[in-house]
Amino acid sequence: MNEFFYIDPKLDELSQKVEKEIYPIFSALEATAEHNQLKVMSAFQKNQVSENFFYGSTGYGYGDRGRDALDAIYAQIFGTEDALVRHNFVSGTHTLAAALFGMLRPGDTLLSLTGGPYDTMEEVIGLRGQGQGSLMDFGVHYEQVELLPDGMPDLPSIERAAAKPGIKIAYIQRSRGYSLRPSFSVEIVGKMAKAVKSVNPNIIVMVDNCYGEFSERLEPTQVGADICAGSLIKNPGGGIAQTGGYIAGRKDLIQLCANRLTAPGIGKEEGCSLNQSRSMYMGLFFAPTVVCSAIKTAVFAADLFETLGFECFPKWNEPRTDLIQAVKLGSPESMTAFCGGIQKGSPVDSFVVPEAWDMPGYSDKVIMAAGTFTGGSSVELSADGPLREPFAVWMQGGLTYPSGKIGVLLAAQSLIEKGLIQL
């Protein structure tokens, strides 16, 4: 390793011990990746993917076979009636917003089952920045059920809240966001969906599935959720898709979401794919193994930084339900050093020094390390966090385990060089 990067010999020795400890976990992760790879391969073959699907369309995009087949492939993978996969979605937040605006009407109530939403969704809902076209601006009401002290869902309270009149959508954020609570397994999502449906089967259960795709063998729509959505520059894009998002679920709900993305009466029928089809297909094909590499990187980071004395969420030997690894560093200086090390371990812009800035949609300055081939891609190695308590960074991604590992080691090396930790 030191032929290419300088790593303190004591840190190098520690990393070797860590890898021996986590090796059994890697075997289980690889088995999940194999299962999901076969699932994806089966969907490609059933839908008779052909090279001509990759060339894309222009203008209105009528009769774009590659676009329509990709929708069908996602529907098969997620066990749903239909899907909407488009490069027109500019981010995960945009994808989620299109789904919510498509399904909700004035007077409806959006009920969050997992406490407060992620920062960027606060403005979509209207909890911040009212008057800019949020759901609340359009007369949609909002309620939330707080999580239990251990960060798990409060199922009795969910049932009571879902029984109230006017609830249209029960919303589940699967990942931890900028918090230290657990991410939710597909099994837990299924329990929340069951609790809602037990008191009102007509409520739409929607899951923000960002960072969770292919981390387990099932997806939320296979355990009771009506619809789920995510970003293609996270898990399902495999580090190859350049932009986009997906929504998978009931056919009638997908039509409403498509009407919001384009226009009523047009829905899924229009929307050219330009030159994005090949990267979206190839990214999906690689996604299971890329997700596996990213989770391996997270496990390595957790074990290493726990050994160095930091608190990690989840712990290295806890089950994984998404890509994200939170490391509680305790100070802005340590956050800055950590992110600087991740940046040095990136294939792109490794010479850049990250600085905190006012990112759109966030209430605090955010520092982000992301030397990625695709701007902002979270399935590639990155680390970020707002400069506020508990002064933690949320690391995700790693297109390959070896590249992810060196990024993590350089983050630790940066802390050593800044005098913030000692071996």
C-alpha cells in the first residue's frame, strides 16, 4: 500500500487486524449480492433487453422501447405493477417530491411514521421555507409519529395516528438521514405497513428507499408498501447512471406520479431518453455488486473507527440495511479532517480541500467530500455532514472495496496528521 499512499505503519497493522475480523461478514454480504444479481439478470432476460434499447430517443420520445422496458424491469425487481424510471428526475428529493405532489390533494394529510424528515424534505413538505410552493402551501396537512427512544418505530402510536380521518399517505424514510437513529430493515418496513393497513387499508404506504436498494434480498414493495422511490446516483444507478430517479409501485399511483412529472393526459407516454439509456441499464446491472462493495467499505470503516475510539452507527457487526455509515467525531475540526482524508482517497478531485458551505435545502453549513465521476453520486465514496451537534459524518459508497478501503484509511491518516487521534 505504501508504494502508492503513505499510511502510518501502526494504522496499516490495525487495518489488517480489522479485515481479519470482518471477513465472515463479507461472505454474507456477497451471498446477498449474488441473489440480487441473479434477480436483476432474470429481469433483463425476461424483458428481452437488446442493444437497440440503449440508443435512446429525442423529442417527445413516443415509442421508446428502451425506456418502457426499463420501467418493466424495475417493476419486476421491486415486485410491483409498474415503475417510472427517468433521467428527468434531478435528485432523490425531486423524485420523492414528484411522487408526493402526484398523489396528494388539498385537504389530504401526509403522516410520517418515522419522525422528522430529512433536511431537504422539510422544504418540500413546508416545515421550512413556506411560500415557495410546498405541500403545505397547497393545503396538504402534515403529522408525524415520533420514534421510540431506541430509534425504532412506535407501532401502537402508528396505528392510532393512521386511524384518524384524512390520512392519505403514510410516509417511511428508510435511511437515517442526518441522524444517528437506525436505518430500517425491509422487515421493519413491513411491520409499519401492516400496522397502517390494519386500521385503514386505503392509506397509501410510501417508502423513501434511498440508500437501501439491494442491501437486502427484498425491497419494501415486497412486504406491504404500495410505492417506493429513490435516486439513480445512489444504489440502483451502480455508479454509472449519470442522473435520474425511479418510482415503483401500484399502477394507478405510478400514473399519478407520471402526470406530475410531465402533465395530466401525457403521463408516461412522452419523455425522450436522449443518450441516458445505456448508463441507466448498465448501472442497474452493476448495482448489486457495487452496493456490496459500498457496504463492505462501511463495515471496514465502522470496525476501524470503533477501534480508534469513535462511536459508529451502526456498529461494525450489526446488520446492514443501507449504505450509510455514521461516525461521531465530536468536533468540526475532526469532521473537516475526516472529509479531507476521504477526498484525498478519491479518483477525481483528490487535490481539492473540502470546505463547509451553505448547500441548498439545508439549514446548517454542510461539509462534503465527494471526488466522484458523477457529481454528488452517493454510491461512490463520499462523506458529508452538517456542522452541528453531534458533529458526525455520514459516509457512503465505494465503487470497489479496495478503493473504498484506502479512502477510509486516508481519513484516519488525516486525523493522525492533524493531531486529533493518536495510535
